[in-house]
Amino acid sequence: MGTLILIKCFSITQLGASLSSIGAGPGATLSSTSLSFNPIKLICLVGWMYLCLYFVQRVQFSSLVPNNYKSIANVATLFLGPALLLVLLIVNIVSKSIEGHRSIFEIMKEQLQNASASMRSLRLGSKDKKALRLLDSSGRSITEIYGHGEGKREDSHILELTSQIVADALEERASDILIDPKDALTYTIRFRIDGVLRIVEHLEAAVCQAVINSIKAVSGMDIAERRRPLDGAFLAKTGDGTVSFRVASAGAVNGEKLSIRVLNQNAGMFTLESVGLSEKQRAVIESMVAKPTGMVLMCGPTGSGKTTTLYAMLNTIDLFTRNVITVEDPIEYVLPNASQIEVNPKADITFAKSLRSILRQDPDVICVGEIRDEETAAIALRASQTGHLVLGTIHSDSNASALVRLLDLNVSSLLLSSGLDALVSQRLVRRLCNNCKVPAKLSQNQIHDFHKRAINYKNIFQANGCDQCHGTGYFGRIAVFDILILSDELKADIANNKLSVTQLKKDGDKKGKSNLRKQGLKFVVSGVTSLEELKRVIG
């Protein structure tokens, strides 16, 4: 490499001297006082130098030049530049033509197409979400599933449209893709972004049905079945990694409905601080997760971020010193040094059966993706009493509703009181777009109410809308939490059946929503979200 630098410097010096001598005219000397400056010659010199260096790099990593001759080719390229590469390219085309018995023009066309594709990939880089490949669970691409023959060319625009829809969803940070028949002639494609559905496109029924078939094919679903509900999954390979999707189809009026869930691939990167927990709440959760035994349940409706917070809890655990086993449906993120089991009802792998097998594998921490039935709840609660820390989720509206639901699942009140330690309710509110948020226009009643509560309302903002947030006024979401630690008194009431289920649900829901609203109001007065968004999510 040092030899190359010396040769380059020598050549530049000689060329510079020659050009300067030519520019000075006849009889001129090379003294510093007689050298003339010509910008055109200088630009040509610099351009030729960089071009030669570029082609040196191309030759170094090119398969056209044998490894034994790369040093010589590098030196030659420093002087000859593009001319040498052109000669090598012609030799390569001729040799391929002779070996493959193809015409030179066919090979040149193929080379140009490859060069064009390479230039596009270099220009777009890894940020181009549209340059993705859709794969089935076995790793076959969607083009391999459809075939490569000439007769399949009519499907290429459908496959490109399918990839485009998925790429747009990833670029827009969508959590769900919904494809619904609007009428007999039109389908609607909607993205759920930050928890709110947004119409992105209308397609003709014939075209959209072809798109649905392509998604079902890559998801391992039966294309011919359009009435029965079906489930499937596929992957998308992008420049940033691999994204997983879960697909569900169902027959609907005027056609077939398709729902695609984009699994959160960044869930394993979240921490308790990043999900929105305050310092006090974070300290409570960390103390609960640090215990060797007990049970912590995440509560909330579908799409409230329970699984993400569950991963954030797991990220606080030392996976090297504690045996962590999870049962999930599906696995959204692969945790290093943790054993993860995916539920598969078709293979008779359920939450309850997986939990039974887990207890024989010496676990320290057990994570249950969702408690759906009495058997799963009972096994999880018993595990929390026998030296295991159990983390899980349950669909409910509030902490009190979670207790009611567990009792409705016929879980023993004594088992519930002795096994459950904490409940955490969660909601997701949208963040105001920092690029366009404006001070909120408050009514006199609202101002009076804030004065009465001694709340500073000067930093309250409202949504406005801009190109960055697509006119919504919001960008991203943050979680609002309500934590209920089961005290000894509450556990005693549960064990002795002194709690009225009706009164518990009524009072608990009111208290739970009040606590969620109180936590959400802190984000409002700090300018993170708006009063309208808080009302929409919590009420």
C-alpha cells in the first residue's frame, strides 16, 4: 500500500509539473514565481486521480482479476484508470459468451441490469424499507413460491404491490395492516399508527384479492379457503434486519378480510425507564422483579403495550444467573440467554401444558404471555408459591377488573391471595409532535379547575399537524401506568371471601381509571400529550 501511495504521489507531481509547464508557455521555468494556475487543468487532474483510486478499489474486490495479479492490476489502474477496467470487462463478457453459448448483447444487457440494481441499492442504502423480501416460515421468498417462469411475469406487479404495502407499513411505524372490502368493487387498506387507524389506499377488488392471495401464500395459508378463519405468519427481510408478521383472515360481506399484525421487533430493547414509568413506579417494579418468588400481572386491553412492558421487566433480570423461561403467543423478540416457547394449538402446545413442562426444567423466572383460562392461572399462581417469580399478562380494563376476572375463572380465592403480589394496569397515549404542537386553547372552566387543583397549565399543548406527523399532530406513544400492590389486608379480604365482586369491580374501576388519569395528567401538564388524547384513551 505504501508503494502505491509513493507511485501516486510521484505521478501527481509529474503531471502537475507538466501541466504547469504547459500553462506557462515556451521558455518558462518551473520556479515558484513562474508557475501559472489553470483551474480547468486542476479539476481534470483531481477528477482523474479520484477516478483512478475508485477503479483501484473496484479491481481489488473484483472477481475479474486473479488474486496473484491484483497488485500489478492496482498499479496499472493508478495510471490507466477506467481504460483498464473497460478492457477487463470486455474480456469477461467475451469469455462468458463463449462458455455459456450466449450472445454478447444478452450478457451486456444482464451486466447493465446488475449494475443498475447495485447503483439503486447504493443510492437508497439500508434505509430503503421498500427494498425488502417477503419470506415464509421456511425462508422461501414470495417469488420462489410463485415461481420464475415466463408465465409468472403477470404476477410480478402484484408481488411488487404486496411488498410496497408492507414496506410502507414499516416506514410509517404501523402496528397493524387491515385489508377490508369496502363494497363489491373496492377494498380499503388501513394502517394502525400510534393506535389509530388511517386509510392509506383504495384498491380494485380484483387487484386486492390478488394481493391477499400473495400474503396468504407466503403465510402458509390456504388460498382457496375464503370463508373459514385462517391464521398464518411470514417474515420480511429489510436492510435493518428481519421483521415478523402474524396474519389472520376471515370471510366478510363483499369479500375476504385480512388482518396483519406487525410484531414489535424492538420490544427486547426497551427498559422500564423508556416505556414511561416514573422514577417511583420504576423503583416499585424493580423491587418486585428482584424478588425470588411472587407474581406480577400486567393488565390492559389489546394493544395497550403489555408485552413490551413485560420484556422491559425481563431486561432488568440477569439472564446469566437466573434461568428464565417464557411461554408466548407468538414470540415477538428473541431474548438472548432465555428459553422461549411458542404456543401452537395445532400441535397441542398450550399455555397450560407448556407451564407444566417448564416446572420440571428448574426455572427461576417464568413469563406467561397471556393468562386465558383457569388451568393456566392456577398453574402460574402455584408456581409463584413454590420458589418461582412469575410474570404474566391478562386482558382486563383495570387492576380490580383483573381480580374479578381471575375469580370468574374459578381460581381459588386462597390461591389468588397467596400467589398474586402486584397488578399493573397500562394504557398507551400518543405523544404530541414536537415539530408542530401549539399552546392549548383552554376554556375558562378548565383554567378554573387547574387553579383549584394548583396545577400549572402554562405548558399544556394541543395537536396541530404537519408533514412530519402526516397531519395528525402526534408522533409516537408513551405508556401510562397504575400499580396496585396487594397489601396483607387486601389479601386477607380476598382469602376470606369478604370482597364483594360487584362492589370491587365498581369501586376498583373508578379508582383504577382515576389513577390512570392522574398519571396521564402529569404527561399533559409537561407537554408530552394533550387533554384530548388523554380523554380519548382513558375517558
